[in-house]
Amino acid sequence: MTLAASPLSSAPAIPSAQALMRRAKALAVTDPLHRLEDHKGRAGGGEFAAYTVRDLAQYAIELVAGAMDFDRGAIESDVTEALAAAAAAQQPGRPAEEHAELAAWVMRELIGTSSARGFSADYTDYADGATRRTFTFRVFDEFEAAGGGVHLRASTEAINVLFSSMDIDIASEEIAAQAVLESHVDRGRLDRAADSARAAKLRTIQYQESIRAKLAAVRRNLDTVDWDGDVSPQIVEALGHLEQRQAVEARILDSIQDRRDSAARDDLRRQAVKLIDVVVDCQRRHRELSGHLSSARETFRAELARQKFAPPASMNLRDLTADIIRPLLAETVAASGPLADQLFARLASPSAPAVMGVGSLIDQLLAPPRERAQLGAPVEAPELDDAEPEPAFSDDAVAAAERILAGVGGAPCRLSGLIASALDSGPQGAARLVWLEALGACSPNIGADVAAGRQRRRLAAWPDGSQLRGLPGFAGDDLLIAAITVTPAGAARPAVQEAAAA
Amino acid sequence: MTVADDPRAAGQLIAFAMNAKLRPAQDQDYAELVRSYRERPAFAEAVRAFAGGLGLDVLQVDRAAGAVLSPRDGSPFEMHAGQFFGERGNAAKDAMRRSLHGVALAAAVACAYPRRQDLDDAERIPRVSVADIDDYVRSHAELLDAEHEGQQLDPPAGQPGQERAWRAWAGQPRDARGKDGRAKPDCTLQIIRRVLDALAAHGDMRKVADTPESGGIYQALPPLRVHARELCQGRSLWPEAAPEDEAL
């Protein structure tokens, strides 16, 4: 398809094909968040439906991004804990285990497993006719941190999710974000500056991540990298960018410090101190990044020397699926046995066989048998508190419902009216109680009164075909309800009939 | 500890490598020896010689994976599939179980590193799930079924070893449970789980979660990537001369 014939455009092709493509991809990155929201009803036994999950996922990305540094990331358990706290804030009445389960589920889904190859979305590339292409991306990556342990890193695509505008050049966005921050500070709008400082920090982290990923890619493919023509100019450009950023940050810091010192109010001073923290953090990140970039040339030279002796690049490798799994599956069971032995020998790390010293063997064999208690450890009688059954309805609700029902006379009135007045005036639960009483009144237990020979007032209710409408939480037949009196003579003289006759 | 280019330090590095759960980041002495290996060729040579005497090849030494060793044929450290699943003495059934476990192992590695370049990405720690691995094998079994349509694939009676490996996998139940609700040992999910747990015991995997829909989620640790890369680059699983022999 081309749009050449479209009356909308005389241009031969879509003029903004590149921008369209970038925006389509940027939008696709939010897919995992929507998918979580869509699937929440099917996970966790359906309990997760009570939460809004999309914002939890966003929060997770923000947490991971905020913890990222050049060689460190976020620890999954920390993020899960913070997410559980956010889930608890959404639904304080739900059990803490459910909050933790929900948090763990969100993280598992966002990290994904490898054979799913991350997330993917199709888009159309109009640059060359109209080609349908598949874009694959990840939200989080796991990696071994320099200090040990597995950390999480948010992809630059994922960080983009946190911004509503998505079609961006990261370096320019960072410049823009800092300009906004500077302008707010200069005009003394410290309240506005807090938001722009947060945005500036995220842009800084995003820039840092894009540089890190570039350096890592260069390091992996040294023999295919054009150092002088490609990488070196990029490093020079990045160093220039960092130098400018640091100059701007120094200016902003001076300006905030002036504001802080001249601030008349405590809250302004506190705001200024918070802003300073954020800007100092950005400064530190930029300083570190400068260090990494400055030493990049030496690092690569050393790496290049090492890789001369290293195995060749990945393109010469066998493909695990095409060259290993498929031929293996096509073998007979008998022939695949020796191959399985080879696989185990070659894929599992060897571990040390247990070696027993004769001395310790003799000691162990001669050791007296361990005495075992026949009955095991003494069982402590658990202390149990008597559980007070919690009433389903509060006393206030019961009183309110009784008051409303006492107002029902011989002339029938509508259940919808009673529920509405209970919703308006009564405490929580009163409306539901009124509704339950009305349902019970559909079958008033007159026989028991007759048998006991007592005179008492009862409610009788019956449907007339109209429906309850406009009452949140209530549905079904709108009943007519009236009071009747049961007399000891054994004959119920329904007030209803009187009313109907009248 | 000071590192001299002596056999003792070389042996120490091998001993650290044999400790499945230990990484250089967790132990200063280990990290120091790894640094020496990378910076001093004489020490690296001493380590390789020492390992060679034990029948081991040194595949890679770095901070993330530590020292990654691989046994040569006939090494006392060489492992066989039977050690992972426990042979029961019935030759036909053991052959079947050996085949199934080998397929599960290869599939787990293929799912962790689906593309060639994944084998070179030393940073990322991929996740795999038991259910994904089974889906992966079954989808390839279906493809192979389609490719062999019309061919006689049933093994001759009394020769179960002649059945094709993909048909054997597809014929195995995915998730069978006994009366007590526990997974039966020979359903494919349980076979995969057994293989992944064995890799975890050797420091090549780590279990991170256990959910009913995934059957268990594992992280593939750096040493496994090094082993998988060697498998894709070193000598072929199949003796390469065989096809030419047939041609002659």
C-alpha cells in the first residue's frame, strides 16, 4: 500500500515514515502494561481484579530506573516490596500475602522468560513500500552486578513509558528537561521545579543507559566496529554533551542555593533542599559517565588485544535450535542416548566428587549411635485467643435499617425508595440490610405466629414486575412492601388488602 | 593471600571453580585469582596445565562466571545422563529416559539462548520456565511430524529403541499426577524440572519462582552460557566424518 493516490497528500510516499515508525514502536512498548491490566482477572485466582495493575507496572519501571547506575541496578526483592506497599495502599482491607503475590506476579510478567524472546509487536514500515515488521523489546533485563548478585535494569524503551511524549532523541530531551528545570528555578517556581527535576533526573538515567548499552554493544562486536569513523566521534559528542550538562547543573545549583538562602518560608527552604539533592545526583551520574567515556578508548584497546585469542564472533556459532535440537529430536531413542551423555558432560559444570579420608571414615563408623527421642520434640500447647465473631452489620446500620422499616405502614411503598433513603442517611450496610429484610418479607413466616398465638406486626413484600434502577450495588425486582398485623385469632388480616381496597 | 605462579594457587582457583555456588564477587581470594589469571599469562598457563592434568579444559575465566571448566572424555569429572535421573536397570526404559533427559537439557539451553548473539551477551541473565521449554519441544515435534508425513515412523515391534526421539517426547504425558497430587516422575514437565534442578545443583541455574502456570521459573547463570557457547563452537555432537563415509 502507498498513499500516493491519496487526495490528502501529493507527496509520493508518507513524508514522515520515520517518525510514524518510531511512534508506533514507542506505543508498542506500553503493550506489556496493558496486557497486565487485561490479564489480571485470570491471575491470582481472580483476586487481582480488585487492583489497578497498569499503574503498579509503571511504578515498577520507575523504581528500577531510579535505582540504576552504570554498573548497578535494582534488586528484585526491593522492588517487589515497594510494589506490595503500593498494592496495600490500593486495597488496605486485603491480606498482605495477596499484596505480595500481586507484586511478584507483576514483576514476573514484566521480566518475562527468554523463550518468549521478550515482548514483540508488529508495525508497518512505510519507508520502503509498506513492509510489516516485528519489533521485539524487553522491559527489564537481569544481569550480574559488579558487586555480585543479580540486578534488574530497565530498558531505554521502558523508561520512555514514563513519559507521555515518546518520539524522542534522548540527548536533546535531556537538554530540554534541564532547561525547563532551570527556567522554573530562575523564576522562583520551586513547586513546579520539583516535577521538572524528577523528569530531568529520569532523562539523565535514560541517557546514561543509552551510553552504557552502546559501549556494551561496541565491546561485544569489536571486530565489526569502525572505531575512528563511528565510535570515536560519538564518544567526543557524548563528552561534549556531558560537559554542557555539568555546566548547566552547576548554574542551577547556584541558583537554587540562592533561593534557599533568601527563602523567607520554611516550606520553600525544604523544597530547595530536595531539589539540590536531585541535581547533585544528576551531577554525580554525569561525572561517572564522563569517567567511563574517557577510559573507553583504553578499555577497548585492552579488550581488542584479549579478543585476538578469544573465540570468534557469534556468527560462526551453531544455532541451538537448527543445529542441535532438531537433529537430536530426529534421532532414534537408542542413538540419542550417547548424545544425551555428551550433552550432560558438556553443559553441566563439573563438581568435585566427594572424597572420604580413611581417618574420618573410621571415626564416623565408630561413632556411637545418635540417641533419638522416641516422641520427638515436646509439643507446646498453642495459646489460642477466643475469636469474637465479627457482626456482619454494625449496630448503627441495624438501628438505621430498623428505623426505616418501622416507617413502613399499611399502604405499600417501594423498596427502591427505602434503599435510597438508607443510602442517603444510613451508615454503611444499612441499605443492604433493608434489602435483605425486604427479601425475607417476600415469605413472611405467619404460620409461626399463628401457632404461637401471638399478635405482632410483620412486613410483607411482593414483586410487581418493575426493576431496581440507579442504585449502586443493587439489582433485581423492585418490590412493593407493606406492614401486616397477625392476630391471635389465627387470621392474618393483611393491611395490604385494606390498602388495595382503598 | 598472595598469588604466586605456583601450583598451589592454580589448584586453589580450580577448587573455587568446583564450588558450584561460589562466584568471584562473593569471595575476595577467588576474585584475586581470577584477576591474576586474566592479567598474568604465566599463571594462566599454570592453571590450564593443572586443569589438564585433572582432565579438565578451562573454557573461560572472568568476574561474572568465575572459572568455567569442562571435563574431557574420560576425565574423572565427566558426567553421564544416568547420574542425573538414576538408572533403574531396565535397559529399554533407561534408554528412553536418557533420551528424554538429553532432549530436555538441550531444549532448556536453546530456550535460554534462542539467538546466536545471546551466547555472546555476557551481561544478561535470561529466564526460562518449565512450561515454555515443554511447549518449545512439542512445537518442534509437530513440525517434524509434518515434515515426515506419510513415512512409516512406528518402530518395529519389540524394538522401542528405534522410535524417533521427538515421537517419544510427544508420546509422553505433559503433566501427569498420582493419587496424592504429586507429579509423576516421567511426565515431561517433571523431566524438565529434574534437569533444571540438577543444573541448579551444579551452579548453572537458579530457581527463582514456582507458579502453577509456569511449572517453575529459573535463571540461566553465566557458566551455562559459557558451556552452551562451547557446545555451539567446539566439536560437533555428531562425528563429522560420518556423512562422508556414507557417501563413499
